[in-house]
Amino acid sequence: MLAVEENGTRTRLVERALWPATGFVTIKQILGKNGGPIPISESRWYIGVKRGEFPKPLKIAGKAVWRVSDINALVDELERKAIQERRLARLAHTK
């Protein structure tokens, strides 16, 4: 799986080899500080969930989990937005 990684002002995609193809993941697997594809803090993640920016969790045996497919779709969406923003920034600089 590809993931967005930010370093100062640069953003790049990195390969995450230990990401499951299907099933469910926990918050620790999702967040970048733990090697996950989303490089934000846990508190920012839950703010995004509350605002509807990020997928809502499911409860399985009392534990919050997310579908891998939902997180993959979110990463794809973030990647598309980042690419579009870079293109718009380049266009603005060429005018």
C-alpha cells in the first residue's frame, strides 16, 4: 500500500509493506507515528472522524476498528487532493 508521508514542505508517497490487504485495522495501525499510512496524531484523527473527514470506526468485541478498504479509499483520496493541489500551485506560478 502507498501512504502519504510529509517531511517539512515536501510530501511523498512511501510503500507500506505490512499493511493488510483486507479486514480491519486499529488506530495504532492507521497512524503514521506507528508506521501507518496517515501521518497525523490520534487526537487529530478523532477530530476528523467526528467532523466526517475520516471514516467512522466499527466496534468489534468492544474495540474500535476500521475497514482496510475504508482507509485505503481515504489514502487514495488524500493522494488525489495532494496531486491536484500541486498542479494548481504550478499553474499559479507559471502565470
